[in-house]
Amino acid sequence: MKKENKIQSDIISELKELFPDSIILKNDPNYKQGIPDLVLLDREGWALLEVKRDANASHRPNQDYYVEMMDHMSFSRFVYPENRDVVVSDLIDYLED
């Protein structure tokens, strides 16, 4: 099983390829507990992604709150190897609408 930082790196690479004109930022986990790991800024909108090692990985305090809150504002999801294709497809659809 891949470590979370490798999964995160792979997702960043995929997003850069899919959205070459966007800006992808990695948040500081020590700044505000629960804020998702990655921010994608694109002309068509923005998204936040919380990367997990697998579908059963534990959620830290406030992660569910921020992912849900920011999904109401724009697009936010938990992403892990088991749902990665679906999340990326949903993100493409979201930014293309």
C-alpha cells in the first residue's frame, strides 16, 4: 500500500496534467486543523481535496466539517485510491460546467 504522501504527489501530478493552467497548492496541516490538503485554483472555479491513504483511513478532527462546508461553497472531496477516478471525473465535470 502506498503512503499518503506518495498518493498526494501522484494526485498533484495528475491534476497538473489535466489542468495545466491552474494553480495547485498544498496546505500546511499545522496551520488550521481539518483544512483539506490540496487547493486547486482554476479560471472556472476552485476545489479542495483531502487525500487519504485508503477508504478506511481515519479522519482527523474537523476534516469532515471543512470538506462538507467547502463542498457547499465550491467543490471539495475526500480522495483515496479507491475513489480517485470518480473524484477526478467529478472535478472535471464541475470545472467544465
